[in-house]
Amino acid sequence: MFESKDDGCYVKEAVEKIHNEHYTSCLDLWVSFIAANVQGNDLQSLLYTVIQVINGVATLFIGPRYLLLRVKCIQWLNHLSRASGIFIPIASLVLDMLEYKTTNDGEKQKKKLEAVSTVKLPKNWLKSQNFQEQCIFSVIELLANHFAQWSFHISFPELATISIMRLKKFNERSTMEGLKRVVKRFIEQVELNIEFVQMKRDEAAFSPNDQQAIETFLQLEKRSKTAPYTQYYQNIVDKGLGTKVKK
């Protein structure tokens, strides 16, 4: 099937309607509204629709120039997941950022990333010395946020395993020692939590079909906020490790 010139213009026009800050601002407003009102209100249909829209935006615009837009989409999904208690898979969206082809032989950018448009980064940013650093810090912060929500869930070992495998492969081929240390520490903290949950899971006497027992699994430990991974994540939040995106 051949695409006519008119069809091509229509597609370009449709994409341009999405590819602007007005559209992302509207999405941000809807996310804030749903997150604030999803509990106790019948907003499930709206919630799932917005999740689909966000996933569509994140996968429509790919590549390093759309780093901040991708980060913003994942932040929205994490926010909705935490507010609703619904599991929203974000790992593949995050881990794709490890594959961004960048160089670090340019000059340091004086302008901070959060001051740049969330829609599309200038090409010269991709050659800056701090761009790859920002990519990796964003990966760690976004995954850490996602894992923090589910770090006491009985399925956490399965949830985190693939991400850890991808991060280990990244560290094997990376030549930036500073980034490798950050990634290694994250891997170690997640693996410790995997071992902790696995140990508690092995000790559990309830059946996998006991939904009530599964829902209360490790809830006392979660409320205490003293678990090592919880403290590690709080440290990331306090430091603001990753990329901040302007509202």
C-alpha cells in the first residue's frame, strides 16, 4: 500500500499536535488530577486511557534527543502507579535509555537539563560531556522509584531480575568509571532486596493462592521504613540523582 502525499501531510500534522509543550502540559494536568482523585472515585477507565496515551507518546518519540520527554512520561507512569496502587511496567522504557548512542567528547554544558525544552533536546547536547551521565542517572532514579513501590511485594525478585541483568551488561561495556560505580551500587542494593524478599518468601507458610496473605506480605517491614533499600532510595531522592524535568 502506498501512502499519498496528503496522507503524509496528515500524519506529520497529527504528530506535530503531540510534539509540543502544550500537549505535555495537558497530560501533566490529567496525571495530577487522576493521581489526586483516583482513590475512592470511579476513574479506572480514565486512568487506563491516560496510561495508554503516555505509553504511546513515550514510544512514538524515541532517541536521545527526546530524553527529557521519555523521562517525563516515565515519571507520570510512576506517579499514577503509586497513587493508584496499580502495577504499571516501565522497565523497558527506562532501559532503552541505556542504548542511546552518545559521545562524551564535547564541552560541558553550562545550562542545566531542566532548563531545556522537554520536547526535544538540541543536537549539540548529545555531544556534551554530561549527557550520558544524565542518561544513566535518570535510569537509576526512575528504576529506583519504580522498585521502591514494589520492594516489599512478594514478586519483587521476578520484577527486578531482568533490569539487573541489563544493568550488569551495561557496566561490562561502559568505560566511565564514575557511572559504573553508581550503577554497581544500585545493582548491589536491589540484589540485597531480592535476597531479603526471597528469604521471607521461602519462610512463608501460606499458599500462593492465599491472596489476603500475599497482600499483607512484609507490610510491617514496609511501614517501619528501616529496610536498607528504602533508606537507599530516600538517599537518591534527597540527592536528586537523576534528571529533573521542568513542569
